[in-house]
Amino acid sequence: MPMIQTTYSPVDGSVYVERPLATPAEIEEILSLAVIAQHAWRQTTLDERADFCTRLLDAMVSKADDLGRELSWQMGRPIRYTPYEITGGFQERGKYMIGLANEALKDIVPPQKDGFTRFIRREPVGVVLILAPWNYPYLTTVNAVIPALMAGDTVIIKHSDQTPLVAESFTAAAQSAGLPDGVIQHLHINHDTVADVIQDPRINFISFTGSVAGGHAVVKAASSRFVRVATELGGKDPAYVLADADIDYAIANVVDGAMFNSGQSCCSIERVYVHTDVYDKFIEGAVALTNQYILGNPLDAATTLGPLVRARAADFVRGQIAQATARGARALIDPSKFSADRPGTAYVAPQILTEVDHSMSVMVDETFGPVMGVMRVYDDAEALRLMNDSKYGLTASLWTADADHAARLGEQIDTGTVFMNRCDYLDPALAWVGVKDTGLGCSLSVLGYDNFTRPKSYHLRTVIPK
């Protein structure tokens, strides 16, 4: 009997999906087919690949409502938001990367040299293994799937055991779009088997999005081979609200950046530093706005804040709050106003903490929940010191009316992206990259194609007969 992978829904704790884990024979078949398919796929033209990829996107967008409902059941995001992951960012990123392929994959031609034809061609790496997370499962997967396919690679998707239906939706859409067999496949496998697949020489690149511990495990598994790995491992992203900020705008967007998806985003705002001149007004407005959230069943259209992905994730968040308050932090949101908040379940009320400092876990360790710690600061130097006091470095946001000032501050922040008057967003034209424990590698933008190709130099000399 095959081993069974079980997905428990955070909505009500019920079993939502059960899937048999792939057997060694099934894994062998998928790897072999991926190699065979890649030899043919790489011979297709860019226009042909673009047509296939566009049909793939369209097939998934056409089912956005159904896929969104499945996603709400699998990871708990309110149904009012889940379809937009597919019709919004998923479609935007996919189409942008398709349109960018001609520029990103063109030959690099050095200055002319008499008697020689010289150029560097970007060739596909081969078979790409995509290890995708549950929190934004369509967005994180499309970041790799489309550039991989456009580069001439084939892909194997292994999704979190919390969102297995997302991997299946990609292969179903590939079939609907008419992609050749083996160009997109998926595997349901456990962590030990993931390590075995990573070590298989037929895998030519690994794209992993997930936890720091998971990233270390992937890198360790790949260490026996000279194979490239890209890791995106999350963050503890700061916001700095300056004295000249449009304070009402900053309140609305910073709170949304902290609470959307119940804070379960690698680039959500988890710590906020507010200049003393606007601190009191910021706190007053943030508390008022946070109290307007409706925590409840994500399948209810009125719900704006769903459960966390698992009860143990909610327990971790409650533990961070309890530790902070025990050490002197003030919790400004009364959980009793959120009737769905119940210990032992995945439902946890949003929270704003003040009187916090960096001795508290909630200000230094990734929370991945609807909690925002806020500190008063007196100048840029203090804000910069605190923003950089982190083992992570994914994004940082600056809330100010002065773009030149923001750019100067950005040069001093250890992070992959600096936002001004925006947060919790990926622009596909820009590189998505982090520093420190956020991981290594880059996705999206023209630079994102580098993961899925290898350079090959052509040095052709013309011999003139005497």
C-alpha cells in the first residue's frame, strides 16, 4: 500500500485532500519523461513557447473561482481574495515574463573582431525542480514555471503538502493548453524523497521557496552535486514611517501590509518604526483600522481575516504575543472583540504591540501571523539601526513625501527591495531577491532568466585559403 499524504483544512480541521505519495517507479517515470520532453521542447521557437505559455495562463485564469475556493479550503485565505491571486498577480507576472523572453534570452555579442564570429548563447539548463510553498502557491510557482518554460526547460513541481491541488492544477492546465507530455509534471513526495530527487543527476536546477530550515535542507541535499539552487526563505520586513508621511495613507497601507493573508507573506510588514512626531496619530489610526477586520470562516464573503494555515502556527503567534507582553509590551487589540479567536484552533485575532524592543521574539523572529510590533523612533539613524538589526533582508518600506531622501536611506538598508509608499508587492519588472537568511538567488525581471539558462560561448574563426 502506498503512503498517503493528508491535507487538513484550517477552516475546520477536517481532512480536505488525501493523495498517495509517488512510488520509486512513478518518480523514475516522471524524471525520464522530463528529460525526453526537454530535448524536444528546447527545439521549439520562442513564439511557439509563448503561445503555449499564454494558453496555460488563460486555462488557469478561466478557472480562477474554482481554484480560489480550493485554495481557501487548503490554506485559509478568505474567498473574497483567493481568486485574485490567479487573475491578478499570477497573470501579471506570467504575461510579463513571457513578453520579456526575447530580450532576456537574446545572444550576447561582444564588439566585432575581424576574422571571428563571437557570441554567448543562453541555453536551457534542462529539468527544473520547483519546490513551492502554501502561502502564495500560484504566485511563487509561476515565478519559476514561465521563465523555465520560455527558456526551453521542463519542470517538475512539488508543492507543499498543504496545497497539493495547486500542483495538480498546473499539470491540468498544461494538458488543457496542449503542452507536450512531460513539459510540466508534478510529484507528491515527502521530505526524504525530495532529497533523493534533488540528488538525481537529471535535475539541473532547484527553485525553493520556504523556511530557513527548509532552505538549509535543500542546500544540504544538493551539496553532493554541482547543481544550482535558488532559495527564498522569508523575512522580518520593516516599515519606517517618517515625519513627513501622508499619515492616513501610511496607516491604511502599513496595516494592510501586516494583516493581509493573516500576515502569512514572506514580505509582510512585521515591525514598524514610526517617527515620534507622527507616532501617536499612527497608533490611533492603526488600532481603529485593525479593529475593523472580520475574523472568521474564509468561505464567508464577509470575512476579511481568515485562520492561519495550522493550529500550531496560531499557537506560535500567541506565544510570541505572550512573551512580549510578559516583558512589558502593550497589546492594543482586545482579542475578545474577535469571537472566532479560539485557543487550540488556527483562528487568532490580529494584534498591535507597542512598548516592544529587539529583545522580544516578535521583533526579531519571523511571525507569519497578523501581528505588528511598533516602536517610536526619533531620527533616521535610529530607524536605520533598528531596520538593519535582523537576520533577514527581503524588503523594507519607507513612508515619506521625499523620494530623494528615500533613495538615500535605501542605500543604507540591508535588503533586496526598498519600497517607498508601498509594501508587500512584487513588480515583475524588478528583481525579487534577498540578503542574509532570506536566501540566495533571484527571480523575476530580466535577471530572473539567469536561473534557467547556462551561458555557452561560440568562438568561430574564419580561415581564408591562401
